[in-house]
Amino acid sequence: MKVKIREKMMIFLLAGAMFAFLTGCAAKHCDSDKPEDLVPAKLTLDARSDTKYMIDAYDPLECFNRRMYNFNYYFDTYFFLPVVSGYAFITPDYIEYRITNFFQNLREVKNLTNCLLQLKAEDSGITLGRFLVNSTIGLVGFYDPATDFGWLRRNEDFGQTLGYWNVGAGPYVVLPVFGPSTCRDTAGLLFDGAVKSVCTDAALDNAESKSAILAAANALNAIDARHRVSFRYYKSGSPFEYDLVRRLYLDLREIQIAK
């Protein structure tokens, strides 16, 4: 079991190193890229000068980020959303709600871990209570009686934990598929993924076809998560959508960390 945990941690560390290498390369060549080549013409900003921009943010990887934003648009529009639409079409609403509750209950482990790391005693107690109640009375999380008891979900992640301990956000970055992030939140994503991996390995240690179960669960989790998000790329009606999404994301993270 310890060997498996070490292997998982190595995978996340290598992924983080590869991400740092790629973003470093993007930053190196950014000056030679033309914004016109990165986004549709209707979304192109005026050529940059020394003047202050309408929307300001620390985005030294902007050329890379705009390319990735455009990639995510094509991935989302022509692959992910059709899959999500098919899922919504064949799955009754009642079953969808049960699936959503199940995965949200599993995320309570992440929430609890980060509540503890942020020294939030009350939130930790509520989160632990939610997980225990929903895992038992709620039939392994398919139902959410804890909310009916007044125990509302505390959504926490390691990016928020780092922010709580005054770790700076670092450069803004757009991740493949995941979308808006920062260097701090990317590190948080890797940490939360490692925690999830360790927990699922422990839970399925003796299960047959563990790899197939994990693959199916991760795919269903991703589809369910995307189904619950109404955002659609290039549907905002703004010619500056990239900048607006960036600003909204950074402001949202500040609010989440400050609460």
C-alpha cells in the first residue's frame, strides 16, 4: 500500500514539474506571438501599449493562456458538452440528483482535510458530521439529510488553504480542460488530487477491476460536474470574455479565501 501511495505522489510531482516546464516555455516565446492568432477576431483586444488596461491582472503567461482558453473552447464545444448532453438526455433527473449527491459526499473528505489545515474547528465538525450522516442515513451519499439538519456544505480546497496561510496566488494560468487557475491553485489541485487518490486506493484496495472502477467513476464525476456548470465559452456577449473570466475567477478566489 505504501508503495502505491509513493507511486501516486510521484505521478503528481512529475505532472507538476511538466506543467512548470510547459508554462516556462510559453512565457519564453510569448513576445513573438500575435493575439490575433490566439482567439477569434471578434475577441481580439487592441494591440498592447504602455497604458493601463481596462481589466488588470497578473498574467505573464497570457499568450499561452489565450491559446489554452481557445483549446478548451473546442474541447468543450465539440467533445465534452455533447457527452454531457447525451448523459442528461438518457439519465432521469432523479438519478442525476443521486449521482451528484454521491460525488459531493466524497468531496467532503477534501473539504474536511482543508478545514482542518485552516484551523476551522466549527467547519471541520460540521463537515465531519455531514460526511458521517450522509454516508449512513443518506445511503453512502445518494441522499443529503445533513443539509436538512441545517449542516450546510463547506467547500474548501488546498488552494484556499494556501491562501489562508498567506501564500501568494502567483501568475494566472488557464489549465487544459480545468480552465481558470493560478500557480497556487494548480498546486492545490495536485494536492487535493493526491489526497483523493490515496483515499480511493485505500477504499478499493481489495476490489477486483479497480482500474476500471476508478476510470468509470472519474469519467462520471467529470460529466456530472460539467453538467452542473452553466458556463459556455464565447456566449457572454462580450468581446473581452477572456479578460472578464480571468477577473471574475481571481475575485471569486479572493472572496472564498477571505470568508
